[in-house]
Amino acid sequence: MISRSAAEFDASLTLLAGDLAQRAKSLRAYALTTADCADCRRARELVWLAFDAAFVGDRASAGRMLASAEEFSGHSHGAPRAAGAKSQASVVPGFEDRRPLVAASDAAYKGRCGGLGFVVSNGRYGMKRWLPDTRRRLMDPSGQSKVLVAELRAAAMAIKALGDGAGKASLLLDSLGAIAYLRAWQRGDVGRMPDGYNLRPRASGAKPTLVALAARVAKLPRLRIEHVKGHAGHPLNEAADALADIAMRSPEDRRERAEGIVEAFLKAWHAV
């Protein structure tokens, strides 16, 4: 995709109004980025597609493009930054030194829209919205196992956030189906995949998420994968569930709500 200028962005911004304009403005760094990152590039493309839709008067499509751009903008290294800009890492401070590491992940689904969420006992957290029917993206590769695949995608986010500590950490899930796959991969059965999961190459050139996850988990024999009953008041599970719901619904105040929820549940977890 050709590079765009700040002047072009400002001129295009006038095509939008109200909430859509504010959302596009918050994605300015992605619209102008030249970063060598697949998710940043996709966010950039989708912002400009939103402007194209607005130009022809299709406000609904513009909104969908921005929603998908927001999804791609939520990856772990944060927004593209100018020199001196502060990091946008999703971390609630005050829990960094808490050990051992325990993570929880969860997923929510409504119609064809999914939400993924995870939280780690050291304050790290994340969430992602899954919109498989958005234009200019691959069709949903989940097949008939979309809920199970969403649970596994959320687990992949949590394991990535655990980083080098994943080998001695615990991962909590309320999905027995997802746990069965994770434990099978841990035993080396990395070819086992949910029914209908598409193994074709992705647009970014990356391996399918679950293929990469299976390979990662196979190298983590000491990662404790444990079941926790959902909606039973477990602080980390409740936090992950709430983050998945926020991600799915994508409210305007999503970051503020997420940080408050994570902080409250982490305090409850560490108080036990």
C-alpha cells in the first residue's frame, strides 16, 4: 500500500463526523505508520478503507472498517510511537513482582462476533475483538468449532504475555475442550486441530494461530494447564471473562473499564 501523508489524513478526517471522526483520529498513528508489522499495516489499510467508504456515503461500512482497525491496533507492542512517546502496554501497575505467575483466559461469542480476553497475576492483560466477516480479511478460518477456536486464541494471547515465565506458570481456563487440545499439544500431538479449522496460509504470511500455539505449547512441558469453573467467582477467570465481553462489545471506554476490572480482580486474587 502506498504511503500517505498527514495532510491527506487530516483532509480525509473531514469526511467523518462525531464518534467515527474521534475513533479515526485515535488511529492516526496507525494510518501514517511505516512500521514493519503485519497488524500495524492491516490497521493502516482499514483506516484508509474507512475513509473510502465515507467518501461514497457508506457510514455503516466506515464504522465496520474502523472497528476492525481498532482490533488490529490492540496487539502487544502497542501503538506506533513518535520519539519520546510513552508506551501503551496493557499493564496495571503494582503487581509486577508477584510470583508465581498465573494467567487466565476466556472467550465470548455473539453471532459471528467474538471477544478474547486474558489476565496475568503480574498485572498484564489484553483483549481482542474477532470480526470474521469484515471486508478485506480472510473468511473466518474457525470452521464449525468457532467457540473452541476462540478459547484457544485467547489462551495463545495469555501464553504470549507470560513470555519466558510460561515454562513455570499456570494457565487457567473454564473450557474443558480447549484444555484437552492444549494438553494434547503439550504431549506432542501438534497435528491435532479442531474440526474445520483452516490451515491455509494467512494474509500476513504468518502461520495459523493454532498451528503456532501448538508448536509453542509442545515446548512448555511444565506449563500447568488447569480447569477453573466459569462464573463461580474465581477472580482471574472473572477478569478474563469480563475482558472478553468488553472486547466483543467494544464500548468507547473499553480501556478505562478494562483497567478498573483487572485491578479490582487482581487485588482480590492476591488478597487470598
